[in-house]
Amino acid sequence: MDTATVIWIIVGIVVVLAIIGVIAVVASRRGREQREKKRRADQQRAEEMRRDAEARALDARENEAKATRAQADAQQAQVDADRLRQEADQRQAQAQELRAHSEKQSRHADEIDPTVDTRHGGRHDDPATGVGTADERQETTKARHTDPPPPQSTENRT
């Protein structure tokens, strides 16, 4: 082999190596650009995920606050109900006391009223006086004390 052939072989090898080098550099650059582009996209996606997570955390705190308020309202309603129940019990006891006192007073009045026959353990009015039962007397008294409504005028007022 002569020298010219060896030189051409060496030049061919150098050219092939240069082409391989250029291809490697271009491929490396593209890979780097793609990796950078993917990194930016991942970073953007991560930022969106963080914003969503923050919004959801805020919603969760808001829901917790609402739940706490609802629980406090329910507890207040329970306290109010207990207070009203206690007041109702007290009023019921007062009503029973008043009823017992009224009945006692009525029995005492029956005992001293000569027109009431209390011999048979119950309250029976004397048939000789013509007076009815106590319930009939109350209805009669109510009817006497109830005034009819005044008549309304049918004239046109202009």
C-alpha cells in the first residue's frame, strides 16, 4: 500500500469519526433539550398539583370549621332544649300544684255549701234546689258572661 492510499484511509476514518462525533453531539443536544422540556413540564405539573393541594387543604379547613360550627350549634340547641324541658317540667309541677289546690278548695267549698250532697264520696248537687252538676253550672256561667259580638253595619261608607 502506498502512502496515498493510507492517507485516504486515514482521512476516511477521520471523516467517519467526525460524522459520528457530530451525530453524537446532535443526539446529545436533542436528548438534553428533551430532558429540559420534560423537566419544565414536570415542574409545571408539580406546581399545578401544589396549587390544587393547597385549594383542597383550604376547602378541608373550611369544611372542618363548618362542622365545628354545626356541632356547636347542635350543642347549643341541646342546651336550649334541656332548658325548655326543665322549664316545662317546672310549669307542669306548678300547674299540678294549682290544680290540687283548686280541687282542695272546691272540696272545701262543697263541704260548707248546704246545697251540695257530698255523702256518697262524689260531688252531687241537691236535686231539691234544681241546681245541676258543677260542669253544667260552669257552662251556664260562661254562657252568661259571654257577650255576643256587636252587629256590623252594612251601610256603604264613602
